[in-house]
Amino acid sequence: MIEQSVLDEMRRVLDEVFRDRDQATRREVYSCASEHLHIPAETMARLNELPDRFYSRQELTEEVDRILRDSGQ
């Protein structure tokens, strides 16, 4: 089961990263997520494994959902 606190933190990360842009890289998301204390190390490691390219918010939302679902966070 995915913990609500982790979902909320990841939503905040995506809100921050996509505040004033349409695309972001995995590195930008990882950097922002690393500033949030309630994101588990396993989630951070899985984020770091994504290819470093430009993603739309929808693409990253889907990737984050998959990461959280697969890790059971």
C-alpha cells in the first residue's frame, strides 16, 4: 500500500519542478525531491534510475506512480 505522505510529498515535488515550465529532466526532479525529508531512500534510488531526459509533467507523474506502486511505498 502506498503511504499517503509519500504521495503528498511527490506531488509537492512535481508542483515545485513544474511551477513555471512544461518539461523537466530526471535530474531536476531528483534534486528537488532530495530536499524533501519524507521521501524514502528506495523511492529516491528508483527516481535516479530513470533515463535523464526531458519529461512532461504527465510522463513524470506516470513514472512516479509506477515507482511508488512497484515499491509498495
